[in-house]
Amino acid sequence: MGAPDITLAGWLEKRVRQTPDRPMLTFEGQTWSYSEFEHRSALVADVLRSGGVDAGERVAYLAFNHYTFLECMFACARIGAVFVPLNFRLTGPELAFMLDDAGVTTVIAGPEHRSILDAVRAEVPVARWIGVEGTDGGPEALWEDYEQLLEGASPSDRLDGIDPEDTALIMYTSGTTGRPKGAMLTHSNIWWNNVGTLMTGEYTDAEVTLVMAPLFHIGGLNVTTLVVLQRGGHVILHRHFVPEAAIRAIEEHRVTSLFGVPAMFLFMSQVPEFDTADLSSINITICGGAPVPEPLQKRYKGIGVPFQQGYGLTETSPSLTVLAKEFGEQKLGSAGQPVFFMDMKLVDEEGDTVTEPFAKGEICARGPNIMKGYWNRPDATAEAIDGDGWFHTGDAGYVDEDGFYFVVDRVKDMVISGGENVYPAEVEDILLGHDAIGEVAVIGTPSEQWGEAVTAVVSLVDGASLSLEELREFAGESLARYKLPSRLEIVDEIPHNASGKMLKRELREQFT
């Protein structure tokens, strides 16, 4: 007996066989069953194959969250092609770099982003351009219409012989520093991430998950979305994140699980109806992408919503740890314990394993959902994954005496002030408890006296004011003096990338 087919298209086919009529996906009032979705995905596969897309070739997708994203991803898996989701907030030159780097031959794009791509057509190797949601003449005539192509297609059979270790996705990292790198995630990576998550969490076949984070980001795609689909649940997909719409959807669809980054949950908690809405259906709430401030966790606990922190990266498909609900209060602030099949450790600056509880080090992980490597970047792959298979995350953290991981910051974001290491997330966690602060980013800026000054960049709550002296007095109750901000900068808004992470590089450039 051969190995089981754990490819994306393989497990979708098995899921359809078991639950063909169960609702799979709802988007803007329209719902598709598992069998209806697979049929459409098979039509997309025929469109791609008839257009010359062979196994191993790269197909890119650029649009706001839309049901066609998932159709195209599973269609690529059906014919052995590689799906390349693109960040819809990037500029033309940034997109051109990725299209050229990945050697993309076919692009599928939404109406809001086609003009950006038209401007860089001559710079990329793309042979075919397909538009979703209509192509209404003019420059759009350069684009083939997605739905019209499906009308003339026949369901494509699934390609035999796709190896689970073949690359299914190339997902480009955020690129907050330097050129973005394309993480190669295999079918096997995704399968084992999902199985590990299902064995660690409390997902059921009656799961209804709200997906409001962008699908091009690994958090939006694979913290709950593909996990719930593999389990046979129902995905409620939103085109954009709108806090009020998210709360309404939870009530309307009796949502049982959702994922978001801290800023998303913060904005939801600030909606007036947050305290009166019926959110009792929620069983799993996972927050990732950055360390979660304790005041935010307590805010959700206050209305009876279980709030779990998770931790992972694009390169790990993404799940590394999750904090089980029963430990939510006892281990408040922890990212949790490793998911099934994942080994983790900390290493110091010399590469030695850190064994002492609470001693900080770089978080490293090894397991079946670690990426194959970076596309066309063997040097970067060798730097990230050592000879023993350990992936070095670049994140600093510690482990308590019970084996729970705490992520304190990016290693590269650490501030060294007067020879002392200051982890910004630790300071941010305290400062966010101040009533005047809506959001805060702590960075290091040059200081003749200390090398780096601990600088708090703050956006204030409407009508509030704040001085450096007030901030230091407030934080001084919880932080050592060397960790206290010596500089305060007040801004209207703190910049974020599309995945919700603060762009601290931009802040450092602005205030240096």
C-alpha cells in the first residue's frame, strides 16, 4: 500500500467524498458546499492547464480577500502548480520583484490592483493575465475574464503523482527589512500543520470560522482557514477587516473560531457594541503576529470570550505554539506550548542550548511543518535552517519552569541602552495599560550617553494628552529604570504592514 495522498487537492477530494453537501465557504451572502467548491476549482484547473500551466510552474494571485483565492489555490494543487499569493498593499516595483523572482507565468488579479500590474508588465516574465470580478474594457482588455473562462471549461482531473514534498505555495515574507524572501511551503508542511493544530486545539466538524485577516498572509490562510476546511467546517470570509462587520458576523453565523493580530482584536474591543454583542458562540480565539498585551487579553476575558495567544511564522506554516484555554489565566501572556509534532528550544548568542528557566534566547523549531527553504535563496536557507534541521526564528523568548514559551521580541528589534538589553514588547505591554494610550511602539534611537535611547512612539486615545514625565511615572511601578522611555513621540497613527505588524523600521527612520 502506497503512502496516503496528503496533498492539498488530495485531502480536499477526500473531504468532499465525506461531506459533499456541507457548507464550506460563505462570502458576501453567497455560500458554496464542498462539492460545489471543488467543481469550480476543477474548472479553474482546466483554465490554467489549457493556458499552458504545467506542474511546478508558478501562478500568482493579487486581490483583496475573495472566494477565488481559495479556488485558484486548490486548482494549482490539482495540477501540481505552485500558488504564489501576493500582498495587495505592495507597490508596482515590489510586486515586479516577486513576479520576476518566482518566475510567475500566470497572474490572477482583482480590479483594484490590475492597473498597478499593468504598469510593470514589461518587467516581468508573465505570459497570461486573468482578471476576477469583471474586466470592463479599456486597459482591462489586456486581461482575460475569469468567469467567462470558467464558462468554457471542463472539470480537470487531478494530476497523479504529485509528491507531498513538492512545493504547494511560495509565500513571501513581510520584507520589513531588505528584500522579501519566498518561503517554499510543501503540501506536507500544510498537512502536518493542520493535523498538529487539530490535535492541539478543540476544533470540531461543526466549526464555523471567521476569516478577516488577509489570505495572502500565512496567519489568514492557515491558522484557522485550511485547518477548519480539512476538518470539514465552514469558513466565513470577509473581503476586508471591519471591526463592526466582524462582530455582526459572529452573531449572525454563530462563529466558533477566529484568528487575528493584536491590532484587529484591539479595534474590535473599541467598537461600542462590543460589550453588549452576543459573542457566546466563540470557542477558539487565536491572536498572533506579535506578542499580545495583557490588558487586551483581560479585556476579552472580561466579557467571557476565551482568548488564546498563538505563535508562528510564514516559514513554519505557521503554527509553533498555542496556549490552551485551561492555561489562559494561569499563564497570561504566554504563547503557550509547542503544537503536536513540533520540537522547540532556545539558543544563546554562541548557539548553545539555553536550559535555565526564564533565561532568554533565540527561539528555534524543528518539525514537519518547517518550510523546505527560501525560493532561489540557498544562502538564506542555510542561514535560517542549520545542519540538524533547526529553524532559527529570529525571535527572542524564554521558557518558564512549566515549559511554556514567552515571546519577548524580535532579536533585531532589541534595544541596547547603557549595555542593558531592553525588549520592546515587554515595555509596550506595560505602557499600553495607560488610559491615554491607544497604541504604542518602543524603538531604539541613537543616544550619545547610552548608545540607544528607549523611545516610545504613541498614538493617543481621542482627547487624551500625555507627557514623558507622566509616562515614566506610570511605567516606573512595573519596569526597571533602564527600561523606562527617555523619549516620547506622539503620532496620529503607527504604521503597520498588511499582516498587522508594526513597521518599526519606518519609525526608526522617522525619529533617528
